[in-house]
Amino acid sequence: MLKHWSLWLGRSLTLAGLAYVIYVGIQLRSQLVLGDLQLSTWVALALLSASYLIMGVILAISWRRLLHYFGEDVSRKWALIVYGKTQIAKYLPGNIFHYAGRQLAGMSQGVGGKILAKASFLEFVLILVTAGAVLLFHFVSEVFPSASELAALVALGLIIFLVVLWKTNAGSLAWVFVSYLVVLILPSLLFAVVLQSLEPDAGMDLWQVTIVFIAAWITGLVTPGAPGGIGVREALIIAMLNGTGFEASVLIAALLARVANILGDFVFFVVSLSLEARKNGATANQNN
């Protein structure tokens, strides 16, 4: 019953987010001009889309390390195939279902169900912890702008924490944590670059925009039933950057970023299918 209601809540938030995006689009329709996009914007979008492909590969390799942490050794190619094929399920039927697909795909190939469940749960938790750490660090720096010593201590503490993990049996978790930092910051920073290319004279704070994107992305991630966070992420980006004076560009950047996201995920899906076809072909040749 709880799962049923959480899915309906997520889908309701998706519809509300999409309605808000459409409402803002109608209000700003006279300022929405896609035909005047500069070359710098297209280059930034291409890099953003490529970052989502890279993001998928990093997530798959990190998932493999989590499986190894729980005692299950799988090949890198296997992890890329399973992760790439199932990740697309976050769009249809929606969030959470890519975890279910990964669970079923792994069990069908002999991986223990409990280990798969533990790895997926730890992945989810570590992504939230990583995002929380970045957002908390930003919050502290905003509240205490002159506390450079505090920021340095936090950074030093993080480095020591990672080194301790690396020197223990939990070394894989240190690698995964750093990987999730890259997964969070790379596409978020590139989104900020896309927005800056639309408003080169606005003098915007790239890191501030990056933080907004991370907050919106993680909210979309935890919204059950929302297809890849569609609607939720875009609505939050628009709402949090409201009042900047370039709301139309924010809307355009948010929509273009979504297209880049879907394209990158689709390419990762196709790559995983290609790897699987090559693997099956090699196996068939060995059997002949």
C-alpha cells in the first residue's frame, strides 16, 4: 500500500512540475528564442550529453565495485551491459524500476538476490550522502563566507576519511564516493556552462548554478515514479533561479539539459546492447 501511494505521489509531483514548467513557458513565450543559439551553447550541450554517457559508465563501474564489496565478483563488461540495459527503465515505467530491472537481470545470471539488493541500496545511500556532503559544504560556506579555515578543515577531514577507507577493506567505497562526486559535479557544472553560454553578460556564479542543479537532480532522483525525475528537476531549477533576470534562458537551459540527459542515457543503452551482442557472438563462436 505504501509503495502504491508513494508511486502516485511521485507521479503527481511529476505532473505538477510539468504543469509549472509549461506555465512558466507560457509566461515567457515572447522571450523563448531557440533559433539564436550560439555555437558555444551547442558545444556545451554536446559536452553535457557526453557527460551523461560518462556518468552511466562510472555508475556501472561503481556498482561493480559495490558488488565486489559484498563478495560478488563480476566482470566490467557484464556490469556495463546489465547497468546500461536496465538504467533506461528509470524513464519507463519510472524511477525505482531501474533498480528492480537490475535486480532481475542480475539474478537471472546467477548473482545472489541479497547481494544485488544490498549493492543497489548502498548505491542509493552513497549518492544521497555524497550530494548531502556537497550541499552541506556549500551551505556552510554561504553562512560563514569568511570561514576559509573551516572549509580547509572539512576538506582535510574528507581526505583523511577517504584515505582511511582506502587502507581498509572498505577501499572500494572510497573509490565509489569519489566517483559519485564526479557523477554529481560534472553534468551540473556543464549545465551551468550551458546557461552561461545563453547569458554570457549576466555575470552569473557558476558554482551557485551547479549547486542548484545538484539539489534539483537529487530531488528528482528520490521522487518515486517520476520518469528520470522529469518535471521535478526542471521545475526546481526554474523555481530556484527565479528572480535572476534571465528566467527565459533558465527555462531553455533546463529543457535542453533534459534532452541532453535522455540522449546520453540512450547512447549508453545502445552501447550496452552492442557489448551484449559482441559478447553473445564471441560465446557462440567458441561453442562452434
